[in-house]
Amino acid sequence: MARYPGGTQVRGGYYWNPKTWTIVPVPRDGGALPGGPGDRWVRMPLLAVVFLMPVLGGLFVVFLPFIGFALFLYAIVRMATGAFRKGAADLASTVTPGWRPGEAHLTGKRAPGDREVPAKSEAMEKLAKEISQRRDGEED
């Protein structure tokens, strides 16, 4: 069986879209298939359509109650999980600490005997004096 994209000019007959399970009659003079280039249509012989239409209708009638139950359960689950999701978001917003710029977290604990400020070396003092002299020289 040949496949035709949607919007194609075709000769008369019956065309079936397996993706949406729809059958479209096209007049004897021909016409365009519905849908866009992403839709695929298959030309069906009349005898296949006569047997396929009752099968599709019967499947719809048989599975319609199951579809209804499935949609009902889906709605219940969405409502239940939505309530938990909202509660979890509210709890997370109250438990998380505020952001404090310049504060270090997860850096480990200070070893006993460590001083907060390291001792100044002679080289550091010499560099600090040189910097202050240059600053004083630039201001003049």
C-alpha cells in the first residue's frame, strides 16, 4: 500500500491515517488529503474499509469505559501529588537559610592552634610600605 503525506492531491477513494486512526473519503474527482506534511495517509481498498470501520467502532465502544476510568484516576493522582508538591515547596522555602554574601560554608573546621590572621612576614611588611609610598606619590 502506498503512503501519502497530508495535503497531497490524490485520486478518489478511502484513505486511512494510522497515527490518528481516522478514515477519510475522497470524492471520485480527487482532492487533497487533510493535514500537513507530517501526517501520513494510506490508500485503503473498499473491502478493507467495510471490515475496518466496524472493528474501529467496536474497539472504541469496548475501550471507552476504560478510557474514562483511566482519566478519572489520572485526575485524582494529579490532585494528590499537586497537594504534596505545594506543601513540599512551602516547607523548603521556610527551612532553607538565607544567602549571606561573603560567608563561607562547607570549608571545614579550623584546626586547634591556627590563628585567624596569618603572621606578617618581613617581605609582606616591605611590600605594604612600598604600596603606601606609591599611593602617596600618585596623589600628589
